[in-house]
Amino acid sequence: MGSSDHGQTPSGEVHARVAEAFRLEYARVVAAVLRIVRDIDAAEEIVQEAFQQALDHWPVRGTPDRPGAWLLTTARRRALDRLRRARRAEGRADAIAYEAVLGAMDEGPDVTDPDTIPDDRLRLIFTCCHPGLPADSRVALTLRLVGGLSTAEIARAFLAPEPTIAQRLVRAKRTIRERALPYEVPQGPELAERLPAVLAAVYLIFNEGYAAHSGDALVRHDLCEEASRLGRILAELMPDEPEVLGLLALMELQASRATTRTDADGNLVLLADQDRSGWDRARIARGLACLDRAGSMARAGPYQLQAAIAACHARAASWEATDWPAIVAHYRALAEVAPSPVVELNRAVAIGLAHGPATGLAALDAIDPSALRGYHLLPAARGDFLRRLGRWTEAAAEYRRALELTDNARERSFYSARLAACDAGG
């Protein structure tokens, strides 16, 4: 294998290159090792050893031309060596036959070229998002194994205590081991059944970044980027799956306006008031291209439909130019394929923006309030329509309720300002 550097390389530069390789290659190397050892803890340990070996060797021997290939080769060899040692220690009668299997694995394609090795990341993603695992564990395990985030980083991302995240990871790995959950990509009808869990885990990560539920920041750009990266991996591995493309389109289109959702002080800026010249046009172009690749909207799934709604906003030159009737139609279709009280809430808001606040308020009142008990956006939406109708006292009561239900500091500041304005009669 060649090297881009000769002789010793400064340790700081090497650490930066190893960190970059970790970010880019961790999921692929873990997935390749897991295919061999079939144990998540062992796979992670072997991969950590490979990265440590890089920190030891690269300052002296130079950084390889292809760091990912070097790491993949090193980790696979360590995994094979570990299996050989384990089998010899066991002294089982089938050890010789097993040696032959390992030998065949070791003599396969040139492991210095990752392109000659099957990409096992898709197996890894489906394992992390197996429906036998709780939803919060799927997210944590996906961020750990596919995203390469540490336990501390995942805890910071979700503002959760580190021991809580550690326990989720331990339980998830134990469940996979004890229930012998398959390390595989499901086929046929099972693939269609399992894919929503994978997409939901990725989108949950994105949503926590795009509209943080708690803390001081309204937008967590780090989580948005991590979810988008996971979405690009999925689209690379499943390039013809419409809902994968729909999810990636949705995240690109929503992320395109993430920086304009807050002002210079971090305060909430509504979509109607955002400076559209600040929207990321490159992300919009990528999102629209993904949506086009996803195919016909006549058979669209929930992520395609949500992406189509986001596309209506992205294409509009101004708030006033937004095609609200089209958005209402998309929400109607979304309610058919993925009915939920939140979808009905969003459809009611779109109805109000298309046909006036009184019509929107009537649509909101048709929603069973018990289905959205504790959800701050319902009173916030009611407050907005009541404010537009000049019903200040009623609007103030709704904003007060929204204020009680949210833990995000930026949203609380926004609702407080609206409440004060309503108390003052507009």
C-alpha cells in the first residue's frame, strides 16, 4: 500500500487525519468486522484497536494514500486472528475445518481495496434498527455504530445523562445477542416491513436537530448533519428505494432553511419571516433532485409526501407565493398513507393559510384534543389563528398553554412575546 507521506509526520496532523478517517470510515469498518466476528462489542473493540494502530504507525510510516483501505485491512486481519486464537483455545474437533473457512476469507479479494469487499453497512443499519429493539435504543445504536459517535456525544446530542445512553446501548447489544437477531438485510415483504423503522430512526435524529425539544438552541445543526449523512449512506446503498430518496429529499429541503430559522441572537424566526436569500440553494437543488428520482407521487409514501410539502416551500419565491392548496392536498394524501393527529394538525394549519384563519380554526377544532394532549404546537396553532382573528383574550390563553408545554428556551421566549402582545390587545 502506498503512502502520501514519507518519514515522520507531526502527531497533531496525524491525529486530525485519524479523526477524519474515523468519521468517514467507522461504519464501514465496523460492519466488515461484524460480518466476521458476529458480536458487536468484539467488533467495536477490534476497530478501536485498528484506529489505535493507526495512531501508532502513521506518525512513523506516514499516512497511507487510502486511509480507509488501511483501516479496513488492519481491522479484518485482527478479526481473523482473534477468531483463529479463539478456535485453537477451544480445541474443538472442527477447528481444522474452521481454519479452512478463515483461510478462504483471508485469501479472498484484495482487502486493501474496499471496493472489492461487499459493503456491509446496510446490514449494520438494519441490525441497529431491528423492530425487536426499543425506538430510543435503535437511535442510540445507529448513532454509535453507523455514525461513530461516542456515548458521551450521543448523550450530549439528546441532552440525556451519559449513564442513560450507556444503558440503552448495553441493553440493545444484549437483546441482539440473546435473541440472536439476524445480522442481515431482510428480503421481499420483510424488507418493506422493516424499512420504516430504519427511516424513522434517521428522521428522529434529524427532527431532534431541526426542532430541539429542550435546551437553549432551537436548531442543532450537528444532529441535522449527522442525520443527513446517514440518509446519504442509505441512498447510496439503496439507490432505487423511493422512500429512502424521499427521506433524503425531505432532510435536504428542510435543512436548506435551518440557518434562517433563528436570528443572530438565536431567537425563533417563523417561515413567513425568513430571509429566503439565506436558504441553501445547493441543498434545495439536491433535495429536489432526490424527490424527482423517487418517482411518481401517485404511489408516494409518507417521506415522499413530506418532501413534496417541503418542496412547495422551497420553490416559492415568497411566503405569499406559497402554493397552499397543493400543500393541503399533499397533507390529505399523507393522512391517508400515514394517519396521525400531528398530520391532521399540520393539515389544519395549511387549510387556514389557504382559506383563512376562521376555516383553519374550525379544522383545528375538529381534531380530538386528547390525541394531542401535552403537544405544545396545538395551542400554538390555535393561538395564531385566534390572534389573526383579533380574539386577543382567547389567543393569550392558548399561548399561555403552549408556554407551559414546551421546554425549549427559544420557543418559550417566542410564546412569551406573543402572549405579551395579545395581553396588550395586539
